[in-house]
Amino acid sequence: MYRSSDEWSDPDHSLNYLQYADSFPHRNEGEAILLENIPANATRILDIGSGSGRLIKMIKENSQIRH
């Protein structure tokens, strides 16, 4: 069944997603690859604000980029 993107405007829907986000298969591996590919000399990361903020938080916690 097709779901509208409007569902992501509902805080309950987003919070429900975050409860099981870490259980997705291979998610940790994919995120580790992302972190490995951020250049050590990067001074900025563009966050277009299209998600929960979970990924940019992880990037900040695992990088030398000033927040």
C-alpha cells in the first residue's frame, strides 16, 4: 500500500520509526562506510533537513567538525 509522505509530519510516526531504526539489517555497516568517507579535513557538512536528525548527530559525534 502506498503511503503519503505526509505521514512523516506526524511526530508519532517519526518517533515510532526512531524506535526501530537501529534494527534495520546492514544499517550499521552503511553508516560506518559513510563516516569513513567524510574527509578528515572537512570543515562543514550540509544537512538538508530531510530526516530525523539521527544521521547528522552521528556524523557530529564521530568527526572533528566543529558544531
